[in-house]
Amino acid sequence: MAFDFDLFVVGAGSGGVRAARFAAGFGARVAVAESRYLGGTCVNVGCVPKKLLVYGAHYGEDFEQAGAFGWTAGEPRFDWPTLIANKNREIARLNGIYRNLLVNSGVTLLEGHARIRDPHTVEVDGKPCTAEHILVATGGWPKVPEIPGKEYAITSNEAFHLEALPRRVLVVGGGYIAVEFASIFNGMGAQTTQVYRGPLFLRGFDQGVREHLRDELVKKGIALRFNTDVARIDKRADGSLAATLKDGEVIETDCVFYATGRRPMLDGLGLENTAVKLNAHGFIAVDDEYRTDEPSILAIGDVIGRVALTPVALAEGMAVARRLFRPEEYRKVDYRLIPTAVFSLPNIGTVGLTTEQAREAGHEVKIFESRFRPMKLTLTDSQEKTLMKLVVDAATDRVLGVHMVGPEAGEIVQGLAVALKAGATKCVFDETIGIHPTAAEEFVTMRTPVAQ
């Protein structure tokens, strides 16, 4: 059978674009369909605009601390519409870059809603196209639980387009997005409360990291409510909101921001016309090579529910392109030792096993920790502290995990992720000469394990 394309990609997010343009570079005939925005969640309502807002939020502290270094200026004022307008201009620029990446690679870009009609046919706004392989890379979508008044809540999708900064914000959730936006709203001057149904946010992170961030956020004025949840949201006559918690507390606010998880974006995709199956959590079920139960259909990224990180989707997209069209270069994605950052204020950077994971895996561990005020803050009244932590296997001396809470944690841990990937031992860390004076040198000067 002759097909219109060798590969048809549904979704022009990070993973889809990577698979499409490299497959085209390998000589394949490739089409991409996108109904919303080029670059997907990360570029438009995720990683990139969020990081820009985090930068904006941090300026409040910079202005406050500048006097200790001899700087004087007028009373700082923050203008949300200016930040959002500048953010929008940057995102538009990136949308153009993604368009050029696809078009210049020889990919056919179809802007419209794609629906799979059968294992080899995709309709884009009613126009059919055939392909030997179809790749689903439609990403995720925020979900809000079914509670009375849910229509008054917003998610990260809407937060990036608010016309004004709310005076009071209630953040609901305990993952990356929740703690990041709590820091953003708080840093920009909003009275911020964060509610999480569990005993402590960032489940799955090292316990010491979670506790340290909790303490730092409290210092910065964020009100934390654990072991409770929102039962209902009511709108007042003046337009404000009243969130009633399950423990009976009522929080008066101007904005309820939900970050309680994301679902795979499969709406109207037409999977029912194929043999594709979903797993118990509603994600597309795939094998180790991203093949679904329909031989011609593959899936990557957030829709498969493995590791919901942009760099992972990029790696998966590259793996698909190589396996299909450059098999001699194919290698599986290694999901071990994936570094990640949480852009709260202060930041978290982490790679490898947590203390708890290492012990559960049967390792006898040595823990090395350092807590200190960053040098930049020693002239100021700020009491913020940095945490650095190494998890080491006592038997082999291999460093199993690196964890940090503090300024530029992501930048520092990215470099150390290379060392862990290479199998570095604590001895290697000890023999590495530090760069002085930096915070990062603490990772190579910790000599005494903490008492367990």
C-alpha cells in the first residue's frame, strides 16, 4: 500500500517536533498536525513561561536586598500586565522558531484538529491523510476535581493569561506546579496560601528536601495547610471567592489555582477506531519501544504517563525517529538518573536516589549534608538557607543521589548529573577541587556523614 507519509505525528509539542524533524532529516516523509500552539505545553503554558515568571518573582527579593550592597533606588513597583505582555512576545518568538524547525526540516505542517480514522489514516479538519506510522504526542491537560464551584478555579493554562495579579491566591496541590506557582504569586506580592491533602508536598522527593523547602516557604510568608483539601468554592457578591476546606476552615481569596495533576490529552483523538489500549491510569499503553497494541501507532511523552518531563519527551521522540528510520543509531531511552528541578523560591535540584529510595533498595547509606546561608545573603537580613545533600552507598562508595535546595540548584545539579551517570564515587567528589567562593563547592567539601 502506498501512503501519503512515512510518519504522521499528532501534536507539535517538544516530543512530537523532535521526532518529526529528525525523522525528516533521516529521509522520511513526515507530517505534523497541531490544533493549538507550536511547542506544546512546555513552550506555551509550562516550563518556559513559568521560568520567566519565576525570574520576575525573584526581583522583589533582589530589590529588598540591594540596600545591603550600597544600592538605593525608589520604591519598587510591580506591573503584572507588563510582565505578561513581554512573556507573550517571547512565546510568540519561540512559536516561530518551532515553525521554522519543522518547515526547514521538510516536515509538512498541518494546523488543525487531527482525528485517527483507522490504523493508517488521520483526518485533519476532515481532510484524510495516510501514513505507514502514526505517532501520538498530544501531551497532557490540567484536571480539576469534581467539587461544587470548580468552575471558579483556574489552572496553569489560565494563570499565564490573567489580566491582573490577584491580591489573594489559594494554591491547591502539592507537586511541581503547585509549589512553583505558590512561590510566583507570593514573590509578586499576592497573599498566598497553599493547601495539600497529604502531610507534606512534593511526594517522591527526598524527605529532607521536602522539609527544608517547607521551612523556607514559611519564612517567605506562604501559609501552608497540609492534611486537608478544598470541599467547595463559593463566589461572593463582590466577586471574591470563599474556599471551604474539608476541616471546616474557610479561606477568603480572589483566585483559586488548581495544580492537582494532569491527564493525557486524548479528547477527540479517535483511538476508539484502533486497537490502542489505555492502562489502568488512563494513559496510552506502550511497550519499551513506544508501540501500542496497534502495530502502526506509537505514543510518547505525557500521554504514556512515564516521566512527565520535557527532556524525557525529547529523548523518546529521538528514539522513535531513530528506530523507524535510522535503526543502526537506535538506542533505548535510559530512565535512570534523570535530573530534575523545581523552580520554587528557593529552587530544588535533584538527581538519583532519595535517602528513602536508597534504603528501600537495600543500600546501606551514608548521608552527607550541608546547610548554610548563601554568601550573597550574608550582608542582608535574609535568613534563607541552602541545603546540599549526598546519598552514598557505604559498601561501594558510589554516590547514589544528589539533592539541593537553594539558588541556581538546577544549574548546579545538571553538571553533577553527568558525574552520577559516569558512576562517580564519594572519593571522586572529595578529590575534585572546588571553585571558590561558590555554593557548588560544598558538594566536593563535605567530609563527615551526618548521624543517622
